[in-house]
Amino acid sequence: MNLLVTGGAGFIGSNFIHYMIKKYPNYKIINYDKLTYAGNLDNLKDLEDNSNYKFVKGDICDYELLENTIKTENIDYIIAFAAESHVDRSIHGFAKDFIITNVLGTQTILEIVKNNKEQIKRLVHVSTDEVYGSLELDGKDRFTESSNFKPNSPYAASKASSDLFCRAYVKTFHLPVIVTHCSNNYGPYQFPEKMIPFFVLKLLKNEKIPVYGDGLNVRDWIHAIDHSNALDLLLHKGVDGETYNIGSDNEIKNIDITKAILELMGKDENSIEYVKDRPGHDRKYAIDSSKIKSMGWKPIYTKENFKEGLKETVEWYINNKEWVENIEKNKENELNKCVK
Ligand SMILES: NC(=O)c1ccc[n+]([C@@H]2O[C@H](COP(=O)([O-])OP(=O)(O)OC[C@H]3O[C@@H](n4cnc5c(N)ncnc54)[C@H](O)[C@@H]3O)[C@@H](O)[C@H]2O)c1
């Protein structure tokens, strides 16, 4: 496989590249990434000398460069992670960037797939459960692949729009495209604007950690390694034109994950500062993954061993001081922009 990974310098993309290179040392992997504030080549430092890995700096909205890369590298599979991904940024003034990258960028990739049908065997478009909107906190409902799209943030709206473009290109041009909807990821290499690394780094500096609203919002947490092995399965064995939900049956209240982090770091609840809720804050996400599970997929980290996965993750941020320092040094402005 000659695989093009867009957004491979980000959190999930870099976890996915590590996973794939280890499992399929003979595959050629091209990481195509614009290196926005969220892109970080330090995530892939260990692969610099790997002859089957190559980085290309580029924007997914740049039709010419992207198509040239695909042609030159003889790419036959594409997996699309590149996106503006932080909900808070989409609320606090950067919504246009979300439309440009998430919608226009996806449509650019689809055009390239359409115009290179003989060469490209499959595109996996990585999306989110946030497109489905919010569930009732006390209900038992879960999002299925046929749940309606009801996005509540500009981020979710841009991802929903990109998913609909995928659907339209499948229906109109019969393209080999798969769309995935995954729940909240955790693991190493996550830009510290997102909850888990953000809290760990604040606690390391003995600062308070901000919890939105009453902290009762529920998220369905999946380890990035489990997201990666689900995507691996779909890349190889998914059915074109289908959508797949990916989640680990691991629904947890934000306040409970906060307390678990405090405990792991030897802190108490005095370190919590309750802050004004995020506007349009979704109350609950929960994913029904029976479709992908029926293909044999099983997450390594579930509700039973989540604490273990969280502990490893927290320790990763504590132990990778250089990675953290580089981000804080080079991206201080961006970190301050999104911490609201
Ligand atoms: N993080 C989650 O919990 C989660 C859950 C479900 C789905 N997703 C989806 O997974 C994907 C990856 O998420 P993430 O958390 O790794 O994001 P991230 O913000 O950590 O990484 C995004 C990457 O995309 C790159 N990028 C941004 N705009 C680009 C452009 N125009 N052209 C090329 N590269 C560009 C960035 O440089 C960065 O490396 C996204 O599509 C996101 O919507 C994320």
C-alpha cells in the first residue's frame, strides 16, 4: 500500500502513522500536512530515517500540490485526518478556518479522487460523533450510523458538511469513500489545548484546572491506538460508500475524568475551578459501534481498563518534558488564544 495520510503531524494522525509503520513495515506512508499550530513534526521524530516514511508540507486546499504528491508517490490509498479540530477555537473567532480546511479541503480531496479514479482505490474520511449533536444526559440512546446530523458547534457543522460532501461524491461519482464517526480520543501527542494534556500540564505547574459548567457532560473516550486499529480495519476491509461509528463503550462524565487525573497526579479537588459553560455545549455523546464490531473490531482499552490507559497517557505527558517544552516555547501564542 502507498498510503497518503493528511494531517499526520497532528494528534490522531501521528498515532496512526506510528501504528501503521509498526504493523506494516513495507507500506509506504506519505504524511501530507500544512503544519498549522496543531501540527508537530516532533510527534514523528523517530521516523525521520525510515525510508518508507516521508513528510510533505502542504495544504489540502492546494489541489495542484496534493494531486502532484499523489501522482509522484503513486498513492493508492488516502486517509484524511487534516482538519481544524478544536471546538473552542471554532466558537472563539476562527470559524472561517474550519470552513476552509474542513469543507473546502475535503471537497478538494474528493475532486482529486474523482479525477484519479484509476489510481486511487479508497479514501477514508475521518470524522467525529459531534456531527450527531447531543444526547439526553439520563437517556440510554446512542448514536448509530443512521442518527440524524444535528451539529451544535461551528466545528461540528464543518465536519458534518464535509461528511455530506463525501456522501454526495459517492452517490454522484461512485467514488470509493468511507466515512467514520469516532468519539473523543485520548493518548500521547495531543496538542495541549485539549482537556487531558491541558489539565496535566496545568497541574504540573500547580495551576487550577477549569471545568466547564457543572462538569456532568458525558463523553465516550477511546484511546488513539484503538481508533487507529479501527481505521486500519476499514482501510483494508471496509465497504465503499458506508459510514462507520467508532467508540469504546466508555462513557464518562467530565468531572469523573477530572477527578481521575487529579488522583493520578496526587492533587485534590481544590485544584478545580468551575468556569462558565461553553456556549452550545453538548451534554452527552455515546456511540453505538456494533457495525464495526460485527467486522471483528474490538478496542484494547474499554471501560474496564480505562484507568490504565489514562494513567499511561498522563505519565506520557509528564515524562516527555522536551516535547511539552518545545510546544510551549514555539506555540505559546496559539495556546493562549484557545485557553478561554
Ligand atoms: N481528537 C478527537 O478526539 C477526535 C475525535 C473524532 C474525530 N476526530 C477527527 O480526527 C481528525 C484528526 O484530529 P486530531 O485531534 O488529530 O486533530 P489535530 O488538530 O491534532 O491535528 C490536525 C492536523 O491537521 C493539520 N492540518 C490542519 N489544516 C490543514 C490543511 N488545510 N492542510 C493540511 N493539513 C492541515 C494540522 O497541521 C494538524 O497536524 C480530525 O479530522 C478530527 O475532526 C478527532
